[in-house]
Amino acid sequence: MRYISTRGDAPALGFEDVLLTGLAPDGGLYVPEQLPAFTADEIAAMATLDYPALAQRILTPFVADAFSDEELQSIIEDTYAVFRHEAVAPLVQLGHDQWVLELFHGPTLAFKDFALQLLGRLLDAVLQRRGEKVVIMGATSGDTGSAAIAGCQHCENIDIFILHPHGRVSDVQRRQMTTLSAPTIHNLAIEGNFDDCQAMVKAAFRDQGFLPDGRRLVAVNSINWARIMAQIVYYFYAGLALGAPHRAASYSVPTGNFGDIFAGYLAAQMGLPVQRLMIATNANDVLHRLLSSGTYARQTLEHTLSPSMDITVSSNFERLMFDLYQRDPTAIATLMEAFNDGDISLSEQAMANCRTRFDSCRVDDEATTQCIADTYARAGYLLDPHSAIGVVAAQAGAATAGPWVTLATAHPAKFPDAIARAGVGVEPALPPHLANLFDLPEHFEVLPNDAAAVRQFMATHLGA
Ligand SMILES: *Cc1c(COP(=O)(O)O)cnc(C)c1O
């Protein structure tokens, strides 16, 4: 399988190289040149597979150039063995035609573990084989950083530097990052905001001259193709449990960077019967406004009760746009260049293509806490604020296309403040493996909001 850039001006790469990069050199994002597709009979034959076996079936075509069946199998089995539920991604019924796909049984209690536990192991295998070392650098407002560190903590060939805004990450999220300790793990608390952190990471990727010869930066945010790929599997897993290929479900996805829901779109392109894909957003509703008006327009960031969805632009939307414009890279390059300077309008044809599959819904903090309270009262089930946004959106879409599966993207114990705001009267407990989170020593370095200081720190703290 070859991977091409959405902007058409970068060399096509095989899986190993796409795993080891971030953005394409032309500023685009890598996508498969051609997606694998499964027939209804092939999908019917998947119905009996457990999660790791299903992952093997779905992922093999994407990675076959780089990994043998045996290698992939052992990596996948290791990856999903660290999840703390037998089913890995259990499906729970909340009401008639309403289901929740629990994606929070991984080490850091958020769906990002599905991809980052796999990514760390794939990288380790490739680096060992090549005798190379790389540097992971990422910015986080919470979930990405902890999942990335947990995914790479055992990799000797990876130094990982995660920047977070000092004092602006929740206690649980910060401790999930800073209580893991290894010589290769570096938590940098930047005296600035998330955008400052993100800007430093972007600048470092553009100019990697501060790294010693032979080292390069690898991205762990969802612009890395391997993350998207891993997420396709659980759409199949839920769809099969609800009767695929004979019955089509709809999926409601709490959305920030559009990585998770884009994986659902890919699952549909690969043959999984899917009715609707619901983009569920908080007050940071750039995609909801786009679906409503056809205009893609940045707005100032709002801090909400669902911080992992607080974004102004959804980077992975470019991957969908590429398809909405019949895979015309020139159209995408032109549009994205214009978007650097201000708002853009998508063509009517592109918007019509988008609406054949996608709906959108904006859910504010009040509706979020209301849903947490209602769901607890009705079903005795505690939703985290991100998942609650998905449930509200699924209920909004339910008149048309059931059964609805909401992706539960985080465990409620990660967001105790939002649960308290909902007034349900219970405090979600951290699972046993994290019960001592508040007793462990923390490791992080406070650095000024200064790119040169960060680069200097990194250059001097790399493993030999
Ligand atoms: C990252 C995250 C999201 C958003 O996922 P995207 O792939 O960025 O759209 C939603 N909920 C939680 C809990 C997250 O950590």
C-alpha cells in the first residue's frame, strides 16, 4: 500500500515511512492511495473474531509491506492485552436503539490508547529493525500526551518530549503524564497556553536542525496515519456486534480534530454498512458551522467542560475534503492555502457529498451536564463529558437512523469536575491501576514560553 499527500506535491511513501513522519513535506496529510474493501461475505466471516483477530484482519492490508503476519499478530496481541476489559471495546446498551461503545479501558482511560499503544509498538519494531532512534515531540491539553507517553514508555529507541501548558491541564491528566518515569520520557510544562505549545512543536518540525545527525521528529497527533488506521477497527467491532453486514448502524462521535470520526468514514468506504456519521461538537463548533453553512471559518477558542474537544480547526478534515473534491490535490492545496489567510467556502458539490454521510450537532456545557445527570438517573450509567456530547447528538439524530452507537471516548473519572457540576451525587472512582495516582511523585520541567529554550533543552536531554 502506498500513501499519498492530500496536496499532491510530496513523494508517495510506504507504511514504514508514513509511520515515521508527520505532515507531508507539501503541508498535506498522507492518505492511502487506494483503500482496501471487504465484501459482505468477508464481513460476515469476521463476526466471530475477537478484537485482536479482527484488528489483524482490518489492518493487514495497510501494513503488509512492512510487517509479516506473525510480526503484526504479536504486536496486536501485546497492544490489546494491556486493555482492562475482556472485550477490549465493549458495547453497552443505554436505551432502545441507543448504545455506547466504551473505548476507555486502556491504560490512560481514553480512546487514544487504541492507536497510541499500537503506534508505540509499531515504531519500536521498525526502529529496532533499522537500527535508528527517533524523537517524538507533541503538544497536549490532556489526553494525547498521557496516551503517547504510555504508548512509548517502554521503547528504548524513542525519546519523547510532551509539552503541556503549565498549570492549565487537569490534575488527573497531568499526573497521568508526569508520574510515568523513564530516562526517555520528558514532560515539559511551558509557561504559556496550549496554542504556544502547539506553535513550538510545529516550528520544531519545520526546522529540525537542532537535533543531532540521524535523529528526526515523529508526530503522535492524529495527523500520523497509523493513528487513524487503528481506529477503523472498533467501528467494525461495534457494527458486527449489531448485525453487520446485514444491518447498518449510525455512529455519533465526540469530535475535535476529526481523527476518530474520519476512521468511521473509512470503515464505511471499506464496506462496513453505516447509515449516518454524527459529528458531535462542543461550543468549539467549526465543523458544525461548516455543515450548516458551507463556510469553514476559525473562531476564538472556548474553554469547555470537554477540554479534549477544545480546538479551533480540525486538522484531519483535510483528509475528508480530499475525497469530497474527488481526490483532486490541486483543489485541496488551493483551498488550504486560502484558509491560511481567512475563511473559505466549500463548493456546493463538496458539501452535498459531505451530507450524504455526515450530520452535525453542537452541544453546550449545560446540555452536557444535563445529559450526564439524565443518563445516570435513567440508566444508572455515568458518562464523561465528551461521551455525553455524543449521546446528546445521537438522540438528536435518532428519529432517522438507528441503531445509534455513541463512542464513549473517556472514562468519567478523568473529569471529576464536570461530573460534580452535573450533580449526580456520586464521584467516579479511578480504576485500580490508577488508584494511587495522587500518591506517586511527579516528574516535569518548567520551561519559559520560548522556542529556543525548548530546543536547547531537547538537544541536551536526548538519550545516547
Ligand atoms: C481526543 C479526544 C476527542 C476528539 O477526538 P478527535 O479524533 O480529535 O476528533 C474526544 N474525546 C476525548 C476524550 C479525546 O481525548
